[in-house]
Amino acid sequence: MKRLDLISLCAVTVALVGACLSLGASAQSRVLNQTQEQTTQTGESSQQPVARLHSQLDANDLLVAQIWGLSNEEMIRAKVLLKGPRAAFSVQNLSPVEALGIHARDEKERVKYAELFAKALQADVERSLAWNRTFMEVQARLYPNQAVVDYSGLPQVTAPTATADMMGVPRAMVKEPAAPTRRPAAKR
């Protein structure tokens, strides 16, 4: 392809992209103007249309509300909160209970959501521990003469036993560091 043809093609592409962008901007402007007109006509505040958009709960939202023990109204509020600034400040998997607790309107609400979250977390920990116990029992039954982790052949780690315990290093792998030798003080 000749250099002149390539330049012409680039110019046409730029013109088309510019036209598309201006059409997109004018379409956005029309939608914004229509929304503002509807808001003025209905007397809604600027946040009410947003809340109305998110006030419909789908099947997934209803399931999530049921799992967390939330009413439909609480789930709608959580949905709106999770679409606003909270979406920018939090991890993507923030639960609706956490969002409601963070944005509690008073201490009573904060305590309510903290209790819901604490109960859910406690139940999850209990399930995880039960699963781990069962897994360890099955592992021992299926592989009775095999260690889950074989540390033989690995060099010992020089560290205080307390530090190794905190880090989960088996004591058989730990060698206590030598006590520091004291030099006599220099005479003046």
C-alpha cells in the first residue's frame, strides 16, 4: 500500500471515530436532558432515579438477601450503596451486610449488621473446621503410613523456637541460635 493511501485511510478513520464520538456525546446529552426533565416533572431528587433503577431485585438478589437474612428493602439499599462510592472504596466481594453496616444510619443499625456478619462468619469458620477435620480423618484412613508433609532431608532453620512456632515451622526443623558471646568491656 502506498504511503499516500495509508495516510488517506488514517484520515478517514480519524474522521469516522470523531463522528462516532460526537454522536455518542449528543446521545448521552439527550438522555441526560430527558432524565433531568423527568426528574423535574415528577419532583424526584437527583438520587431517587438511581434508587428506582436499583429497586428491582432479580432472582440472584433475592437469594443473596435470603442467605444474609435481609429484607427486600435492606437488599435494595445495599445494592444502591454497592453501586455508589462504596464500589470504589471496597473490594468487589463486599457483602451487602458489610455495606449496610459501614453505612449504618445509627448505632442500633450498626450493631444489627455487625451481629448478622459475626454469626455468618462464625458459621463459616465452623463449617471450614468440620471440613478440615473430616479431610484429615479421610487422609489418615486412605494413606495411613504416609506423612502429609515430609520434612526429612530439609535443612534445619536457625531461629528461636517461639518464632518458629508462630510461623508454623515444625520443631524438628528448628535449631536454636547460639547464645551471643559477651566480650569483656574494653579498659580505658
